[in-house]
Amino acid sequence: MASTVKIEGLQQLGERMRKLAEKTNTTIARQATNAAAQVIKKQAKLNILTSPSVVTRSLYNSVIVKKIPASQTNLTSEHIVTVRGRGKKKLKGTQTTAPHGHFVEFGTVHMPAEPFLRPAFEEEKGFAVQAMIDKLKSGIEKAGG
């Protein structure tokens, strides 16, 4: 399922960003997409807390924001909100996983879906865009653009 958010003024923003050094431009873009993703993450965690069947905190603690590596995207910066499931990476300290996260989100033949990520995006996309805009503006102003 794909969702689209329309943002006006991107041409002017692009012109201001092009005036900045490439490294500064990338840093500001990463901060902006991270800020937007953090808004969605926060709401997803709130949705989990209100879910009637979530008993343990493993799902709650496993909701993360992940930066997509530059080698895997053609965008200046991309962050996603996801659930830390099974991975090849060794976890540090108290990090938890929730390989059952997709079952909760989409349901199974034995349990109904209790979505928490999709509603978080739908409820907070406007605030996420505003967080991104605010971070871009402040970053550009600090950089002197």
C-alpha cells in the first residue's frame, strides 16, 4: 500500500538547498526526514499501548526509525518507521525484537489485524511534514542559506 503526501514550495526549498554545500545539504535533509519519522514512531507506539491484545512491551520497544543507506535509495535522505524483527545483526544490551509485529499489523487467519503503523502514518502525516519543514528551515538558516 502506498500513500502520497503533497507538499507545495519544494521548488523554492530546492533552490535554497542547492546554495548550501553538499555535505551540509545532506546533513539537513537527514535531520529533516528523521524528525518526520520520529513523529510517526511516537504515534505508532501510542497505538500499541492502546491495542487490546498487546500484553508485553516487546512490540512497543521494537518500533524503530531506520535510515535507509544511500546505496539503497536514490533520494537525498530516507528514513522509515518499522519494527525490529529477526535480523542478522547482534543486538546491544536491552534491545528487543518483535518478529510478530507484522502479524499484529495485518492479522492472521487466527487473529484480526490490529494496525498500529498505518494509522500512525495517516493520523500524523501532516505533523510529520511540519516537523520536516521546521527542521529544514532551521537547518538552512543555521547554514546561512
